[in-house]
Amino acid sequence: MEEADTVKWLEQLKVEHRDLDDVIKILIDSRHPDLMKIQRLKKRKLRLKDMISRLESELIPDLDA
């Protein structure tokens, strides 16, 4: 995957992560009765965070000591 593609994908993941954060906050604030749905959204958000971290580390060039 080229760097430009990785950067584009990374930005899409960050947007989805922020959107999930907003949805989770709204559901919690509204005392949504479906706690399983909130848990699934939180797990999805965590997976996105891991993917974002992994992609960001790929974009950092390795430095020889």
C-alpha cells in the first residue's frame, strides 16, 4: 500500500473513531437501555484505535541506530 493510500485510510478511520465517540456519548447521556449495543460500539472504537496506532507507526520511518 502506498503512503498516500495509507494516509487517506488513516483519516477515514479517525473520522469513524470520532463519530463512534459521539454516538457512544449520546447513547450514554440518553440512558439508552441497550447496554450490549454500547459495549459493541466501544469495542469497535477500540479496534479502530488499534488500527490507527498501527497505521501511524507504519508511516514513521525506521531509524537505524
